[in-house]
Amino acid sequence: MTKDQKVVAIQEIKDLLQDAKVVYVADLDGLNAGKSSDFRRQAFKQNIKVKVVKNTLLQKAMEQIEGVDYSEMFPSFKGNTALMIADTANAPAKLIQGFRKKEEKPALKSAFVQETFYIGDNNLDMLANIKSREEMIGEIIGLLQSPIQRVVSALQNKPETVEAKAEEAAPVVEETPAEAPEAAAESTEETSAE
């Protein structure tokens, strides 16, 4: 690879990493062309960018990214390396897990997710169980809506019960007290006029 080709390759990696919030580095070594192609197809369907890169070029590109210090990941850059970029925190981990039901590889080398570094394949299960931003927002909205729905339901049912109680109690209250004072007043007037 010429110097110019290396510069272009580093720039391509930098472009991928520039605004990436979810970065996985995996080992695809041992997957034949068909299986590797299948892995890439599944990644594409899940909106995960996969790029096989040289370790030295990946490290140089990461060193040039401002705002994130990827140096914790550098020791994991050995052997065949595939860079995986996604928007959803757990998507690459779930893809790797799903693929490993049939194969030994891919293996997780390292990951940068939610501003935290995960080094080693032993973190794969934990990464797969991380809730995505959308899932967390959905849960929060559900939790917030639950008490509001109860209040709205109570308010909607409350007028009906108050009106029903008032209607039941009102006729009884109106008949007895209203007739008794008028009748008593009329009889008092008749007796005083005689």
C-alpha cells in the first residue's frame, strides 16, 4: 500500500468515526467469503456499517479524532479487524451473538458505547443487553404516562359518580323538607286569620 493509499484509507476511517457514538471492533478471522458476505448483509439490514481495516491505520485514524481518546482500545487491535459503526448501542452485539449461534466468529475485540470502553469478548452479553436510547425513552414515557392515565381515568369517572349520587340523593331531600315547611306555614296562616 502506497503512502497516498494509506492517507486515503485513514481519511475514510476518520469519516466513519467522526460522529460515531457506537464503535465496535470485531475479529472476523476464520469466516470464509460466503459467511463474511452473509455477515455484512445482515449488518446492512440493521443499519450497521462494517469495514475491514488494518490495525495500524485504524489506530492512526482514532488518534486523529478529536473529543474521544480511543487509546484504551488499541491493545485489542491484533489480527483481522472489522470496524462496526451503528446508531443503536446494542445492535452490533446482537448481530455478533446471533451469528455466533452457528459460527465461532466473529469475536468482539473492543467497543466504545455510551462513552464507555468495553475490552474483550467477555463483554458481549452485557453489550447485547444494553438498552438503546429509543428503548429507554419509550420506557420513561411509559412510566410517566402511567400515573397520568390513572389521573385522567379518575377524573373522567369522578363526575359520573358525583352526578349519580346527587341525583339519587336529591329527590329524597327535595320532597320531604320542601313540602313540610309550606304546609306548616299555610296551616299557621289559616288559624291566625280566624
